[in-house]
Amino acid sequence: MTAVSVPIEHVLVLAAALFTIGLVGVLVRRNVIFLLMSLEIMMNACGLAFIAAGARWAEADGQIMYMLILALAAAEVAVGLGLVLQLQRRFNNLDIDAASELAG
């Protein structure tokens, strides 16, 4: 079997489309869960671009950056889950505007 390579332009267009979808989700939605999901889409789009660039130049740098993005995503999920629980417990909704009333 021969390996089929995908042109880097196609991968970068997909990454740009995913990033745009995530950006629209961040700007339009007011629900915390949808906001966090949009941020995850944006980080995965950046990771895809790093992987494509690393594969293009046959370097492991893209994969290393993607592992850092995965670690950042795990930290975001942990903090986001705590924020979602506090918003639901105090205000009985997940509106992002209610987060301005939370005092640390």
C-alpha cells in the first residue's frame, strides 16, 4: 500500500474553517458550555495547523506543540467545569453574563 498525502493547503483551509466556526461560537453564544466548546474547537484548529506544518517540514515541533495544546485544553476543562458548577449552583442558569457577579 502506498501512503496518500493530503496537500497542506487543504489541511490549513480546514483548520481555518474550524477556527472560524469556533470564533463565531465564542462571539455569538452566551451559554458557558457552548463557549467552552467553541474554545476547544479553536484550540483543535490550531493544533491541526501545527501538525500539518510539522508534517510538511518533517519536524516533530508540530506534534510537541499539539501536546502542549492538549495540556492547555485539559486545564481549561478543569477550570471550566468548576465555573459551570458554581454558575449553576448560585444562579440556576449558565449565562456568561452571570459570571460577572461572581467574586473571588
